[in-house]
Amino acid sequence: MSHLVETMAYAGNTPWHGLGNHLSSKQPLETWLKEAGMSWQINESPVQFAADPVDDQRPIRSFPEQKVLYRSDTQEALSVVSQRYQVVQPREVLEFYRDLTERSGYELETAGVLKGGRKLWALARTGQSIALKGNDVVNGYLLLATSCDGTLATTATPTTVRVVCNNTLTIAVNGASQAIKVPHSTRFDPGVVKKQLGIAVSQWDEFMYRMRTLAARPVKAHEAKDYLQSVLCEPLTDRPERNNFSNGKALNKVMRMYEGHGRGADLEAAKDTAWGLLNAVTEYIDHERRARNKEYRMDTAWFGQGAVIKQRALSTALRLVV
């Protein structure tokens, strides 16, 4: 599916995914709903079928255990789910941020839909920020995303964005993501999620302390290669003495980025450090990894295999400073 720029919006600078309609800052949520392509509802309908589609006289039957979800604006079907599936509406995704933006200093920066409306998300800057050596600035964000096809629980994720390259990384402490997940078998309660996030967001200082330790950890050439192999490459055989590795092109590209060709690679905090290695991987996933289009790259970088690789890159980097 080609990317649909009319289904995303952003405020401020062009976001890392490069998609969307530009808004001036501090727009009301009603404007965000319209410009982000989220001013529609997820409707439900019973599953019905014809036992013999060739025979027009056969009655239409129902399958009560499941329901069809579809868009109210286009009538396009989104998915078939169980009757227990709890839908989170596009408006609810943005309403989650209303009190945060009005009273807690948050500011919406991007929002929209992916895959024709099957995934919905919004990203707001929290106001937290820190500068590593050489003015390598990292800002704090909160991502809320959900799906209506069962591929993603409703998930609130504290996230960081490195300003120089717009790389995104999920905050994780002691090897565990700080994301709060609400399965679709449970009703989404924004108040409960925000209480849980109060603990997660407070982990910002500890997480950034660990990023400082990465920036202070020098890396030798052989360590860099070993790190990238463990993060990016899968062995082709189960016999180590005969192994080559898949994904060698990605490894070579990320190594070049780490060695000075990546955004911010020459900053003091990143040059020849574990922090630089981590950001070479996240930059590759967010900006350089092959994808059908920008929408697809964004989807995998936040919710798919790209996100898994970035978390593996983080945990592997942190092992360098144990």
C-alpha cells in the first residue's frame, strides 16, 4: 500500500518519517482529528454469509461469535474480530492527550493512521530533555498506539528522539520496556494507563543516566563489528566454524554510518562510543532500511521487526557497560 500523507499530521519541524499535513503549534484536538485523518469512527456489523452463494434463494446466515469492523466514512472493512474485541476509537487516541497538553506541558507533534485505518497513533513531546557530551540532545516523548485488527494492543510507550537525526528509541530500564499495554479483551481506561505511566515516565532520569554511560564507553574496532553482528546478523548454519552471516549488506552500511557517515556520528558523545553504535542502528532502522515506502518503514520501526532490532541494539549496548 502506498503511503497516504493525508492521514497524518505534524506540528513544528518535519518529523523523521517525512509524512503528513503541517500544523502550527498548539492546535486544538478537533483540528488534529481532521488534519491527521482521524475524524471517523470504527463501526461494527455482524458477520453474515450465504451457505450457497450461487443460489440466490438461500437465506443469509449470521456468525454471532465474530463481527466486522469498518470505517464510518468510507465503509471500508478493517477486520473481522471476536465479539469480545474492545474497540478504541480514533478520537480516543487523541483525547488521551487532552489533559496532558492542557495542564501537564505535553505538546502533540505527530498523529495519524496506518494501513488504511487498521493502526492509529499519536506522539507528544513530554518536555523532558537532556544534552549529552557535545550538545547531543535527546528529548522525551509519549507514543500512544492501537489497532483494530488484533495486531497491536493499545500501547502507551515512553520514547526518546535524538534531535540531530530524529532516531526513535523506546525507554527501557533493567532490560524491560516501560510500555503500558492494554489488550483488546479489556476496556481501555485512559485514567488507569496514565497512573501506570506516572511510574514509567519517572524512569527518564535513570534511562538517560544509562545513555550517558554509553557515551562514556569507548569502543574498539573489533568490538564494533562484534556488536553489529550480534544485533543485525543471523547465522546461516548451526556450525560456528562454518558460519557466514545473513544481512551482511546491512552490517556494512551501519558500520559506515557509525564510522562517520551517519547523522551526528562525529559528535563527541557518539564518536567511537557505544552510544554511537546504538544510534547507527536506530538511524538505519528509522531512515535507511529498505522498505516499500515511508509508511511501511514507520510501521516496522515502531511496531514491527525494526522495533525488535532497536531493542536488541539497546540491550546489547548496555551489556558493554556492565
